[in-house]
Amino acid sequence: MSILRGIRKAASGPGAALGGVLTSTAVYGPDGFLDVENISLSRDRAMKLSTVNRCVEVRSCTIAALPVYLMRESTKERLRDHRLAGVLWGRPNEAMTRFDYERLMQVNLDLRGNAYAWISRDNRTGYPVELIPLQPDHVTPYVALDSSLWYIYTNPRTGQMFRLSPADVLHYKAYSLDGIEGISILHRAALTIQTGLAAQEYQRAMYQNGGRPSGVLTTDTDIGGEVAVAKSDGSTEKISKKELIRREWEKIHAGPGNGFRVAVMDNGLKYQALSVSNSDAQFVESEDIRVADVCRFFGTPLHMVYAGKQAYSSNEQNAIEFTRFTLQPLVIQREQEDSYKLLLPRERADGLRIRRELKGLLRGDTAAQTALYKGMREAGVYSVNDIRALEDLPDVPGGDSRYASWNYGPLANWDALSIIRALGGQAPEGE
């Protein structure tokens, strides 16, 4: 089904197609530019900062790799044979794998503050058959006069606007001030990211000039006046002698390939290099601070962007904290939105929920995980097959039995248990 044809069909009805202009409260311009405190920053330009690029990649790929399953809350039973199997575990739409879809949604969430997907449903059963990501720049949440929420989708080719029911639009939002529309990390971190880009430009300019500090050419000879210089088109232009000397010097010595070349001076010229300022000497330190600032906005540990000097044990703990404090809130929002809009009302009433598996990301602390499994098995909470399922391993014969230690019992029965043990497991006569 064509996306636009499907949306047009879903939005059909009185007043579904809107005319005129809808004023959006979004902070993005038509070309994807952010304008925050007189700072102009495009998403493409922000992604050229390596720290931003890595943070977005880590968050989106990690979310996309999480297993999705359907569970009944009352029994904790995982349902595998369900009409949503194709959407949840197969391909959400014809063009994307599940990984591609989830990654795109998270990238939109990080860079634009909102991620939208149109739910294409079976007209007969109402079950979702496809999830189509929508470009956030073409979708605007709209609150009508009767306080009902709608989503306005604008056809990028014709400019025609369609009103979509919120029941047919998955909407994941970033930090929000009104609970309706999210504010992207780029918007909140625009000043920090722009500073990092400026520092990157400073580095590039420094290396283009031979990787050396700028200097001063001095002479006792009079170099006042102008000279005629031939241009590439055959014409001439008049420039000062000082400008001519500067151009010739930069032609020979500027650029990475010309660094450390021997300078030949004439006409009494002398070169004096400018000393390195305190701000230049602290450039590397300030770079570390900028990287940490960007990571702080994204909630990403330094070692995941290949920065910092933490030990392995610290990195392992940081990864667990990343899962708990950065990924888990994102996952909970997805689970609640998916469960409410992808499941039918009767299924929600029956306790069905869509979940994502985070336990696999906590495997880094192997000693703690092993101790947990051992304690749970000895207490009879987990069976061998329960543990194997958590590790994505198949069941084994006899692995469903649960065991408990005989050395653990109520204090009230201590005397009787002591006598039984002393008699080799035989209860005293008369008892």
C-alpha cells in the first residue's frame, strides 16, 4: 500500500483533509536548522561533531538491538503465537527490518525530539499490519478547540495536510515542557555543540596553516604603496606590497603539506613567531571538557565515545548505569506507547503488554549475575531452564524442576530437625 494513499484513507472523513497554513510551535526551520539564543545549528552539521555522532549511534543501535516480546502480566507468560508477530519480530514494513525501524525511530527522537510512526491497520480486525515511520518535520501535534489531540501530517510534495487520529500514530517524545511535543537534545545542547564545532574549526585552521602558531614578518625596508598583480582571468588588480608579501608567504608555507619548510628571506625580511597563549596551551584540556558536556546531555558514558581513562571495572559499572538510567526510561516510554496503541482494548484488559528485554545488557557484571542465578536457584525461585531462558539458551530435559536446601528451615522446628539429622534422617519413634 502506498504510504500517502494509506494515510489519506486513514484520515478520510469530514474535515480530515485540512487547508490553509498550520502554525507549528516547533523550534526547527524548514531546512532542519535550530535557532536557539541566536545560535544557528543544523542537524547535519551537529552530526559532524564526532561526540554527537557517536552518542546518537550508541543510543540508537543499543535500543534497536533489544529483543521485543509480548507478555501476559498476570502469569508472566511470553506469547509467541500472536497476530502482532510479523510487526514485532519480523518486518514492521516492507522496506525495513526491525533493527532498521527501531534505530531510525531513536535517531529521530535524539535529533528532532519526536519520533512518529503511522499504524496501518487491517480494516477487518483492527490489528496493525505495518508501522511506517513519518518524517518529524512533516508531523505536528495539534490540540483542537474541544481539547482533543490530533496529528497533522503534511504531504511534502503537495503541501496538503491530513488530520490523523492519535490512535493511529505512535509518538515517542523527548524531554517535554507540555507533554505533547518533545524538545530534542540538540536544541538543549545547541550552545555546547556549537562551541565544540568552533573548536573543531580552530583545529582545522591551525593545521591548514602548517600546524604552527601565526607569526609576524618585519623589515626595515619601506614596503608602502601598491603593485599591479595579474589575475587568473588575465586582468590585473592593485594590492598593497604588504598584502603581496603575505600572499606569497602563505602560498609557500601554509597547509599541512608545507609545514616545517625552510624559509628563504630577502629584502631584509625577518620572521618572528608569536608565542603560544595560555588559552592555546589549555586547548586539549578544554576539548576533554567539551566531550564530557556533550556526553552529559545524551546520558552516555565517556568510555562509550572512546574518551576518558576509567579502569575496566569502572567501565563495566558505567555500562550498567547507562542501561538503568539512560536506556530504561526510553524503553518504558516505548513499552507504554506500543502496548496502548498496538494492542486491542480487550487484549489490554486481559493483561497483555509489549515488553523489551534489558537483562542482556546487565550481563557485564558477570560475578554478580552468577551469584544472583545461584541464589535464586538454591531458593527455588529459578529452575535451570528459567536461567537458560534468561541467557537465551534452549531448555534441557529435567530442567524445569525446582530445588531448595534442606539446611534451611523455621527456628520453631529446630529441635525436631536436629534429632532427625542425628538419627540419620529417621524420625524418632512416636513422632
